[in-house]
Amino acid sequence: MKKIILVLILVLVASYFFFNRTPALTTSISLEEHTQDTLVLVNRDYALAHDPKNLTAIPKNIAQNVQIREHYTVQQTMLAPLKQLFAAARADGINHFTINSTYRSGRAQQQLFDNRGEAYAQPRGHSEHQTGLSLDIGSMQGTMDATAEGAWLAQHAHEYGFILRYPQGKEAITGIAYEPWHFRYVGLPHSQLMYEKNWTLEEYLENLQSTQKYTKKIADKHYFVQYTTAQKTARIPDATSVSVSQDNRGGKIITTFLN
Ligand SMILES: [Zn+2]
């Protein structure tokens, strides 16, 4: 009996180290080739340098529980996660979403700022909508702070790579009042960690800069996240996929999906 317990303990300890160890960095990659920039920080202090290139229209039939009245574009990379998000909500009986705003060009943003003023809009380069990674989601049945649509998203968006970008109580950090409708795509595992730690994007990037790396298991997938200030190349583990994002603060984040 004692032997069995001892073996069990050894197996547990060994698997803990196996799954939490830093993987060996065996492969060299060009940082420019894998750029997706899904973690780019845009706020009052950090401006977006360029409008995104890989924009695509949200199909009107992306999901049966979403009303899409206009031509809305987003970055291609978030379209599949967005579809999964709405499908999961529908499976939970949440059926009355609308999309109210997505990508705005730098020029459109400047017009909005000129016409409506700084109490309503950010100047060119300082709105997250210009990244093509943000969207304002509404409910047909009321405001997002008082409907099932808002409650469901606040609870589940992170499972699909999205974060509630301007939460309550974080106004001093984000510089923006609580917006229960504004969601930002950052991808997994980043959204999961931000949700667990109750971190805004600002706080997450700062923490990542000091910790430099972490491994994260979500469902049965293993992710490895690295922070680097290297410009051209970096060493990564043996991985099935890799994506690189500049953080817009002088660093880059490499996300690898391990075998
Ligand atoms: Zn918004």
C-alpha cells in the first residue's frame, strides 16, 4: 500500500514538472514572418501607427442569434473565434445580440473626434476600433449591463479569445469609463489569463514584461508565451503554430501552441 502511494506521488510530481517546465527553445524564427499583432496596445498614451491590412467583412449570416444591419469589417484572424463565441451563446439560449460598431479607419476616427469632441471620441490612432480587433456588441432587449447578452459575454468571452476591454473599477488604468459592450480580441491563452487575474490589457502586458514567459494549459492544449525585445529573430520551442504580436510599448509577444 505504501509503495502504491509513493508511486502515485512520484507520478504526480513528475507530471507537474513535465507540464509546467519551460520547454527547450530549439527553433529560430523570423519575428516579422509571424506577425498578427493581436496584442497591440492602443489607448490615450499609445497610438496605433498603421491601419490594419487584413480586414474582412463580418458575414451577415455569421450566427443566427446576431443582427448585423451594416457592412462591418474586422481583422480576419478574429472571424472564426467570433463565430464560435456566438454559437456557444446560442447553445446557452442567448439569442438577441446586435453588432453596433467594429473597425473604424484612422480618417473616420478623426472625423468622429472633430465632429463629436473628446468627451465622445478619441483622436486618430488612439481608438481601439482602429485596430480592427474591437467590436461593440449590443442586445436587442436592453442595455448590456442589464441583459442576458451582456451577462453571458462578461462570463464567457474570454473562452474564445475576447476580453471586456473597459471593465468597472479599472477606469484609472484604461482611461475609459466602464463599457459593458466593448470587446477586444487578444486570442488565447491571453484572454484566459487576463480573466483569471482580473487584469486589463495594460496590466497584462506590464506583468508579461516582468515575468517574461509562462506556460498555460487550457482544455487539453498547451500554450507557451514569451516576451522579447528582440527585433528580428527569436528562439521558440518545437511547436505546431506560432504567432507574434508587437505590444506597441517596445516589446513583442510570441505565442506558441505546443504539440
Ligand atoms: Zn467600442
